[in-house]
Amino acid sequence: MILITGAAGFIGSALAAYLNEKGHTDLVLVDAFDVPQKRRNWDHRHYRFAVDREQLFDWLSAYGGEIKAIFHLGARTDTTLKNDSIFETLNLKYSQRLWRFAAERGVPFFYASSAATYGDGKMGFSDDESLLPLLTPLNPYARSKHAFDLWAISQTHAPPRWAGFKFFNVFGPNEYHKGRMASVAWHGYNQIVRSGRMRLFRSHRPEYADGEQKRDFIYVKDVVRVLYFFFHEKAPSGIYNLGTGEARSFLELAKALYAALDRPMDIEFIDIPLDIRESYQYFTEADIKKLRRIGYTLPFTPLDEAIRDYVHSFLLPEPKTW
């Protein structure tokens, strides 16, 4: 069986969908399944067990011998939350406990880190593990992810194969429930459909024009292909960036949305909210040389094509799940 935490969430449910397409129905879906708005992400999947995240370790004591891989994608992801103790419990200690299970049972372990661990980017975006101690994350969420990365690379007792993925700006189907934390693509689409106008953050730094802040936007379909590669191939263990390797501006993303909807551009610039202004990243771009070196050769979907597929396959005429 393949165990997926966060299976009712965005990337976890997309991975379950992709695994189903690849013929894997022996899935163990782990999440808090009492959230009604996320039900559409998982209730049509083919799986063997759905396990509440609070009951996972009791369940593993009975069925853990049947697990052949773990994708630990569940986490508290709210970058605006300031309570470090919540992140320490859910993102660090829970992850450590699951890692120890995988190490003891000899189960491959793949987990979600985040590009937010790079902080303001002054140290670059290399996934060279020797540089990890130099990074300075800017919020409690990012610090919890960074803490686990540092802990993982320090372990002498590890799963037989493991990888931590620094997800960059992922967008695509199954994110509809994320509210404020949903992608700019999702929010922009809804703004354009409602009013014809898309809102982007004004720049508060002189070296960036309004809307020219850049992100490494990556389609969730590409993300799960990489995850499947690590499951299927015996790739070296370690920490890997998971982005396209090409930064694109928010204005370029807006242009792609308007083109997909066949509407004229109409952008309104607004101030970055004060609660995130100091921790706002103006540029991210994944260094993916390590991923390419280990043999992952598939191209990443160009932004315009990814936006077009997202809009026409999953958003029009109303949101659909994968």
C-alpha cells in the first residue's frame, strides 16, 4: 500500500488522482476528513483505507507492515499564522515520528518541504544540502519546514530511500478549498470572472516595478510526475527543489489568465497587506540542476499552457477536481 498524508488537500489529492491513473488503487489516504469543503478532493478516489491523521500511528501499529511507500504531504501551510507551537506539533514532531516509523520498517519516505525556507532569497535557491544552515526563513511555517530539513539530513537512522521536496509556487486543480493560501492563478481567475479586473500586489521595493515580482510557478500535474518518478526510480536520497527553473512575473501570469479567458487585461495594483509585507518574497527561482542530474528529463509545462489547461479543464464553467 502507498500511504499519502494530506490526501484531502491540494497536492496530496492530486497525487492520489495521478496514482489512480497509473493503476494504483492500494492507497491509504490520511487527513482530517471532517472538513466538508475538501470532500470533493477524495471521495471519488480509488483507495483501500481512509485514516484520520490523529489515528494514523494506531493504524500503523496494525497495518504498517503492508506499507511500501509514504508520501508525507500533510502540513499546516498557513504562512500568516504566527503560532510557532502549532507548526512545531504538526509540521515538525508529527513528521519526525512518521520518519522514524519509515526508518524502522524500511519504507521509502518522501515529504513536502517548501521554497519558503529560502527566506528573502539572499542566499540563492540552491538545494545543495551544505547550504541549509545558512538559510533564514521568514515566518513560522517556513521555519518549521526548515527545521525538519535540517533534522532529516542529520539523521543516521533513515528510511532506505527518502527525499524532501522544496515546492515552489504550485497551482492547479484541487486547490479550491485553500482560501487565502490558494494560488494567485486561482484568485486571479475568480476576480476576472466576477469583475473583469485582476488585483496584483504593488511593489514596495524600488528595484521592482508593480507586478514584476517573480515566482517559479509550477503546475501541480508536473509536481506529481516528479513525485511518481521518485517512487518508481531509485533516485539518491536528499533534498530537492521542485520548480520549473524559470521565474515568471505576476503580470505574465495575469496575461496568461486573460488570454485563456479571451478577455482584455485590466489590472488593479493594491498594497501588500502589512501582516505579510516584511516576509514577502519578491523573487524565487528553483535551481533544478540536481533534479536533472539524477535523470529526471521530462519537460515542465510552460506557464501559458498550464494556465490554459487549468482554466479550460478544471475551472470552466465551474471548478472541477482532478
